[in-house]
Amino acid sequence: MKGEEISWQKARAICIVKTMAKAGHFPRRETKKDAWFLSPFRPETHASFKVSKIKNLWFDHGSGFGGNTLDLVIRLYDCRLLDALDFLSDIPPSFSFHPQPFEPPKNDDLIIKSARPIWHYGLKVYIKERNITLETANKYCKEVHYSRKGNHYFGIGLLNDSGGWELRNRYYKSSSSSKDITYVSNRGNQLVVTEGMFDFLTVTNFYHDKMSFLIFNSLSFLKKAIRHIEFFKDVKLYLDNDKAGNEATEWLMQNHKGCIDKSNLYEDYKDINEMWIRRNKENGR
């Protein structure tokens, strides 16, 4: 069902608890009448965001404002009415939320809860902001939900070679154990090397499927990654335009004659994704 097919009257009647769940927020405590959340609008440790299940209205006690379901979505995503309707129309009619008892993890480590195709509206918006298509993101990444210190989070996840996840969303970047490089072998005779996830997703726009890719995820893995790099005669380097990225590029070129520095393509930008975003904005995309 498309956004234009749902009226604003019906949208306002959609359950706020279900809407919050789709946005990645879950109750800290709940009764038959009310549900209490950590505010989605600012960091806090005590739940001050109240949802009345009877009236289907919300109120954020920390800021003093509230409203109905439509008001919530528009304020959450700073979007137009039509965008809010589209977000709400995607909630499946059979969607149900079953609250789980809140059990903080035994330690502060990040715990992966699930990994699935990218579906969350906020992540789709973020991918679009980075000028990456959803098709490309879903080809290589997942929507990963995880917990840390008892709080629920979600982000775009890229799996590394040790089974850990590199995690990104609009507000932060993180990773789960164990941290490692990500090597994508397509049995080609050319290799493309990037520092991070979005640089990798960007350069897939320039190369065919037979190219292999290596994502450092951290420049601390530079020397470890050479065991992959040395098997290729043609290695294209798309590392960041900063001191660390430049030094890593220089080291790789000194240690493997097949390496080619491609940073001149985005010399006025921090990295290839920043250039890609700017270029598409200038072209009205």
C-alpha cells in the first residue's frame, strides 16, 4: 500500500506503540493503559515519553510536547505529511508488538539480536542521503538490531571476515566483536580497496560484478590485509584524503607495485562517498 492510499484520518488512528516499534523504540515499562519509552528526541536514562494506549496519544514530559501518530512521525523524521503517511502505510496490518521483559546484558559488550534485509524507514532515508541505492545496500549489507548496556539500537551492518559487524546509522558508527577486514571475492583479477562501508558501496557504482573488494574497516588491519592484496596485479586504492589515509596509500604502493592511488578523483573531498554525494546534489539527483 502506498502512502497516498492512506488518509490522514486513518493514519492518526494507527497504534503509536506499533509506530514506535517500527522506528526502533520499545517500551521500558508498560501497563494496560500506558507505555513508557526513552525519549526518541534526546538522550536520557529514565523513560519520560508516555503513550496512552486508551487515547492513542503520546506526550514527551522532558520537552513538554505531544500529539497523535502523525505528529509523532513528522517530528521524528522532520518530514512532510506525504512522507509520514508513506511511513505509516508500510506497517503491516498483522503487525503486533509483544513486549519482552527488560534484561540488561551481563556486561557492556554489544550483543547482536538480528540481521535481516534493510526495511527500517530511517535506514532507508539514511542510505538515500549517502546516495546509495537500496538495491546496492541490500546486496552487501543487512539491517542489524543489537543491544548495548540494555538499550536497543539498530543500523546498517556490513559483515567482516571474523563474523563481526560494522554498524552505521545517521547518528553513530560502531562495530561488534570480532573486528576485522571485509573481503568480497568475485573471482576477478582486479581488486578495489576502501577504508569503510560507504566508500565501498560508492565504488560499486563504478565497477562490474567481477571485481573483488577489500574494506579495511580500520587502518590497523593494513598489514594484515596485504595477504589478500598481494594476489592481485591490479589494485585500485580509494582511501581517505587525510594523513592516515595518505600514509596507508603510500605504504601499500611501496610494498606492492600493482597498487594505484585513485584519490585524485576526489582530491577536494574527504573520501569518495563525500564526492559522490556532492556530485549527485549538483546534478539534481
